Amino acid sequence: MVPGDDKSGFTKLELELMQVIWRRGASTVAEVQEELEQELAYTTVQTMLNILERKKKLQRELRGRAFVYSAAVSEQRATGNALRDLIDRMFGGSSEELVMSLVKTRQINPKRLAKLMRKLEED
């Protein structure tokens, strides 16, 4: 796994910041701050974005007097890597065990699972 490529490596706040960048695209600190659900100081957002840049999860470019931050990894890739990490750690690498756990814990019911399977077969 390449460093910076998985959601499992994100803190809750880092993930929230990344989700803003993934949704908006390249953004300044002020633009990210504006999109957050929780109110955070400008300097807090700036510090966190700089941490993500050092971790190679974001890249930044100076435009005028402000840095513009953009994702260095796609949300799809980060999600896939985080899911793979979860499956490896919690289910011994077995995606079937993950699905069985979802059914057993009623996170998804067998009827819905069958519907999803039919949908996948159509694609």
C-alpha cells in the first residue's frame, strides 16, 4: 500500500477535510473552512491541510497569495484501500466474511443483498 492512499490512515477531521476537497476540487483554506460542518479557526484548517500535504494526501500550489489544495489520491482509490485494509485486519482477507458479517449484524438483509447481486449481474 502506498503511503497516503487509504482512508484508514485518516483521522476523522482529516477525512472531513478530504471529503471537502474531493467534492469541491482544488480549494483554498478559506473555501475548505466554509464547507465544514463544524466551525474551525482558519489557522486550524490551514494546519490540518498542511499536515495532509506533508502526508502526501494533498498537494498544494501557490496561486497569488494563497495556497490551493487538491487531492493527491482519488476518493475511490482511498475507499478501496481502506476497505482492503479492513477486510485484511478484521476478516482475515476474506471479503465473503465481511459480507456474512454485514448480514449477521443486520447491516444488510439477505433480500437487499440478492437485489444488489442481480444489479451487479446486469452491469
